[in-house]
Amino acid sequence: MKHLTIATAAAAALSAAVLGLATPALAAPSGNGNAQHTITELEAMGNRVIVNRLSSAPLSEAEIIAVRPGAEIREWVTSDGGSRRGGDNSREDRVLRTVGRILYVDVR
């Protein structure tokens, strides 16, 4: 029984580590553009980008070293009432939705 508990705990820790490492990879758009181009793309997706400069190079010549996710950006949006079970289509509901993230971008 003790071996099963240890194996289960190890599997859970490994799964958490894999999921934790996968999150930052999803944040950055693909492509080989300069830092300014990538930051513009991230902002166009609804994200707020905070740049951490590791050199004095202009963003158009800089390279992105890392993109780290921060908190979600959430806003109240209106939706029609028909989305509820037995919904009243004449009524609008306010729904809290994630519209982007705060992203920390390291450039050099």
C-alpha cells in the first residue's frame, strides 16, 4: 500500500510539472520576427505586455528571450439571455470572460 501511495504522488507531481512547463509555450506567437513585431502581435490578441529589457538594443533589433504568463485579464461582457436554460431572449446577461493575459516579455 505504501508503494502505491508513493507512485501516485510521484505521478501527480510529474503531471503538474509537465503542465506547468507547457503554459509559457502557449503564450508566444510563432514566427521569426523581431521583438517589436512579436509584442505587437501579443497586444493584438488582447494581452497586456510588460517588457523587461536586458540590453539597450531597440525593440526592432532585439530578440525575445522569454515570455512568462501573468494574471488573466477579465472583463464583464453582455450576452443575450437565450444562452440560459429556458432563456428569455429579450434579456441581456452580464458574463465575466477572460479577454487576455498579462505577459512578461524578456528581450535582449
